[in-house]
Amino acid sequence: MMDIGFIGLGTMGSRIAESLIKAGNHVRVWNRSHAPVDALARLGARPVATAREAFSGDAVFSMLADDAAVHAVIDPLLDSAPKGIVHVNMATISVSLARDLAARHRDRGLFYVAAPVFGRPELAAAAKLTIVVAGDPGAVARIEPLLAVIGQRSWPMGVQPERANVVKLAGNFMLGAAVEGMAEASAFASRHGIAPAELLDVLTNGVFTAPSYQIYGAAIAQERYEPPGFRLALTLKDLRLALAAAEEVSVPMPLADVVHESLLDAVAHGDGERDLAVLAKVSMRRAEAEDASVMSPISERREGTQPGLEQHA
């Protein structure tokens, strides 16, 4: 049994913390909102009033939304943190921030391990996450038993923590591209009289049988966008981080630009808080707009009002 702090109890964090509690660990929990803290307290967690109280013990896990949240919550804690503690950051953050956090922890005698995860809430609840982990080998070894109870496998990526974040951003880019591909394929097939459910049943069970294709393909086929397993707005955030990291090393990612544009389109139409599968609506909307643009000149010609031609009596 280990003494663990957990900071950030959103959809994923609360389920990960629950697995740590069920494994018999002593877990102190902190979150900005109280509802998930209260729920975990009923399972045996110890609520604490401040993030500083959670940042102690054998190790502390954090699962915050983005770079800004990490700066706001974690930065004030580092100077007074107990020497030698292992901080396991499971959030999807920028490569540059991961590099900076590693240096600042090291300067203060703290250990920083990046351990972002792949998986939706249902996989977190079942302790079947895929974990990418990087950091000091001794620190990683100390928290490996904890990772084993929240994931199906941990993939070591070396000593530099930011390497884990590179893998996570690359993976989330590929996920966005996969959903974009299914969305466009569904719009194409539907114009030829083939329903998305028919198309995706064939493709995700016969050709592209990876879990991501099957999970998001089923959501597209059923138009099931709520509750979100992975909010589209978070994918947009991750794509921006991936593009920034790509620019840092002068790597063009034209497909990422395409996916980014579709994500922006979805957010502009009010779908940012829905599941990533809602990209299907973007492709269908574009197809309908194309239909309208093709039909408009035809109807104008039928009515004798073709643009650019004067009407004569």
C-alpha cells in the first residue's frame, strides 16, 4: 500500500483515482469542484482542502485539463514540495511544458514522470488504459505498481519525460485523423445511398478493426455524440499542441491541418463539448453545402436568371 495524492478529478482522473483506491492505497484527493471528491470519499479516499495537501506522500498523480491548468495548480506547489516525491503527470500537455516541468522538478530535488494515457472513460473505469511513461528510471520503478492497477500495459519511452508527451500528441493526431476519415467516408457513401451504419459495419469489423475505429465508428453510425467519451474541444487543444511541436522541429503535417480545420468547424457550430465522433456532422454539413452550391446555378438557369446575363424582353 502506498500513500498517494491525486490532483484533478475530471472524467478520467476520477476513474483512475478510484482504481488506486480499490487497490488498497491510501489516496488523498483534491479537485476544484467538490462532487467528484465527495464520490471518492465514499469509496475510502481522504478529501483534502488544498492541492498542497495532496502534493505529498510517496507519490502524487495529477490529471489536469491543459497547460494553463497545470501552471495554475502545480507551479505554486513545487517550492514547498517534500524532497524526493514522485510527481506523475498524466495530463496531455505541450512538449515544451513537459520539458520545463522536468527541469523545475529536478532543480528542487523532485522526481517528474510523464505518464499520459490512451483510453476513454469506460477503459479507465475498467483499469484498461494504455500508459506511455517516461522519466527517471528509479522514479518510474517506484510508481510501476501503481500504473499496473490503472492500465493494461505501460510503454516506457526513456528518461526524458517529454518523449511520452510526443507519443501522446502523435496518437491523438492519429485518432483525430481516423475519425475525420470515417466522417468523410460516411458522407461520401451516404450520397450513394449507403447508410453510415452499413458502411462502418463493414469497415470497422472487416478492415479497420482497431478499438478506436470500432468505438468511434459505432458512435458515428448511431449519431451518438453525448455523453462525450473524448470531448472534441480537447482534441482541438491536442492538435494545436501537436502542430506547435511539429513547427518546433520543422516537420510539416498537412493532414493535421485538415483535421484542425474540421475541429474548428465543429466548435464554430456549437459542438465543442460533444464527442469527437461529431466530426461526422461536419462532413455531412459540407456535403449538403456542396449540394446547394451545385443546385443553385441550375435553378437560376431554369428561371432564366443566370448570373452575368442580362434579361431581354
